[in-house]
Amino acid sequence: MAKPIIVSFGGVQSNFDHEKLDRAKLYGRRQRQVLDPDGHRCEKAELTRDGTLLVRSGMTAQGYFDDSGAWVPNNRLVGLDAAGNPVPLQPSTLGEPQTLQGPVAPTELLDLAVRSVYVLSPEGLDPKLEAELKAGKIYKFTFNYRADYKPELAFLVGNASGYFALVGEPSESDWLELQTVVAEAADEADDDEELDFEMF
Amino acid sequence: MRKINLMNEASRNAEVVIESVRKPPGITTGLPGGKKVAFKRYVAATEGGLHAKLVALHGDGLAKALIAGDPEIDRELVGREVGETQTVFLSGEGEVLHASPSLVEVIFGTDGKERERKPAESVPANTNEESPVRFTKLRLKRAELVTKFAVVRTIQIKHTSGLSYDFLYAMAKELADKDEVARLGAGPKGRDPLIFQENGARYQAFLEGRVDGPRYKLLLHLSNLELRTLAAAAS
């Protein structure tokens, strides 16, 4: 079992067990399956552009390669900032107290590009923090599920159903004025997404 | 540049541009000296080198065969970079399908078990330039939105002319002044979730406005996930 999320509010720690919030477990899911003329389920495969190789599941691997085309083992890799300077590896924040910042404005959370949502089960919740979350206050803290070069940001929220952590990184949008008119650009395709149950 | 047709509460509509918000440049992966590396996908085994084929060919002698002759490695192909590919479907017999396949939609319950199976129907996008996306009567405070729903994607709405600037600025200001988001709906009655591509995910959409003097932001927050525990969902 993963270590708990520990947050510190006014010097008092609260612990939460955590589990990813999964759409399929909340709503079920729909899946479109492809059948051959005999009604058997088809296997999805890929054909290389030159048509010489049929790539089936299990036939590929992926990795990092240097300029000379040599494979680079993962333990030699480091994180680099925008200037190309190595950045230190940040340890996992699980099991380590993280200071809560806030309360923050809802717009800060609305600017988060959410990557994961966790349902939190309190295992020793500071009553003051509980009262804040029940009042709809939002707090943020640093989150790193596992050691990584760029810790993410987590927002702690609560509602009548329970407590949740929304994890991701801040996104950027533009302030627009009268003189700002969007220039024509090429169409951008949307990501492929599976058809799922409606929420309501 | 993608456009949508946006209709306000007074049933006035305009074609406006939508763009995804940006993620800031992140940390890249490289070597300690600052050299960058390329992430590539490569051939690790050919079809004849997959475990099932090797077992069928060598049976109980597979382990010895692997040690003796490396039959799992095709030296001509293994290591070759896999670039762009086209999706193909293989029949139940493993042959490339040359006839049109049929599609079924399978519905799984929350327990992961299959509940229903029916011919798949194509669900068109409903956020095109012709049919308007419009305000519904539902309004939420911003704080309520973020504690009830996980926003999984945000799209910024932008003007294309002076007229559409006035249209969007007024919308943003009214929402910002009230600290509210408005739920938008699509479809003939303007109540359906938004679908941005054929057979794509359905999103509940909430429009948020921010203003700073003459500047504005109009952000369409999309959610397909409520902040709800499994116990609450079950009850």
C-alpha cells in the first residue's frame, strides 16, 4: 500500500490514505469493439508507412537514444531545465508532511491542468482543517507521487461526499483585448477519446 | 483554428474561436552534460519472436533454444525505429482485415461486468459552427464548481472581431462580477453535454469569465468527473 498523503495545517498534521478516482468505477464505461465478418473480435495492429512491417501488440519497446543513435539506460538520464541545466531529483512527497498553503482562490484551481484526482480517506484529520474544508476552502501543497524532477501541485478540497486531491500543473491562458484578434492557423485535431457514460 | 457558435442568454449568437489553454514548458529528459536525448519507439521482436509463436515452435525445448540460438531476435528488424504507422485490424484468425468490420458498443457496469451489447451508432460532434452552444439556466459559484467537479480540460474562447469582442467581454464581465460559472449545453434544446469530435467524450461545460480593465478571459471548463466517493455513488 502506498504511503499516506500527510499535510500540515498551522503546524498540525493530517494524514490521508488515497486512491485514484476512476470514472469507470463511478459510472461504468462504454467500449466500441471491432468485429470481423465472422463476428470475432478484431485485434488492433499497426502497419508501418512503407507497408513492410505489421506491428502487433508486444512487438515494440521504447526508450531514450543519444545523437549517435545509441540507447541510453534510464539510470543515466537526468532532468534538464529550459536552459539545458540539470535539475535535482525531488523525492516522493508521500509519507512526508507537506505544508498547506491557502486558502486559495477557486480560479487557481480552475487554472490547473488536472492529471489525476485522488479520493482521500482521512486517518487523523485536524478538526480545524476539517472545518475549513467543510466550509469550501481550498488549500494547495506540493505533490510528487514518486521521485521526479518536477513536483506537481495538488489542491485539497472537500464536499459532502468526502475529501479529494486534484493533482496537475498550472496552465496558461491569454488576457485578450480589443486589439487582440486571433490569427488563422491550421486545424488542430482533438485527442482520441473513448465514448463513456454520461455523467448525469 | 477551430470555431464554435456561442449563444448568450438573450439568444444572440456569434462564431468565436476556441483554443486549448497551454501548459508551461516543463523539464526535459537528457544527459548530465546537458545533452538532449530522443525518445523513440523501436521494434523489440518480430511476429515470429513473440512468446506464443516461440512456444508453439519449440514447445518444452524453448528455454534451450533461447540459450542456444536467440530465435527471438530477428537481427534484420529488431532495433529498427517505428515511425508513423497506420492502424489496421486483424481478423479473429490474425489476418489483416480487408473487408469493413462491424462495430458493437459494449456497456460495462461499475463492477466491470458486461451489461449490454448493441450495434454501435455514430454520435456526431455537437460543437460545430452551425449549431449553437448556449447558456442553460444553471449557474454555480466558482467555489462550488471546483469542489463538486474535476475540470479535466479547459478551452479559451477568443473573439475574431470588434463585434465579437464586445459580445464576449460582456459575457465575461457579467460572470466575473457575480463570481459565477454558467453551464453551457448543446444540441437542439441546448441541454446536451458537449461533444467535440465524432464519438468523442461527453463533457459538462461551465463558462467562466475574468476581466481586468478592458481585458478579459472567457474559459470553458470541461468536466466528465464528479468529485464523489464510490460509497456516495453507490448510495
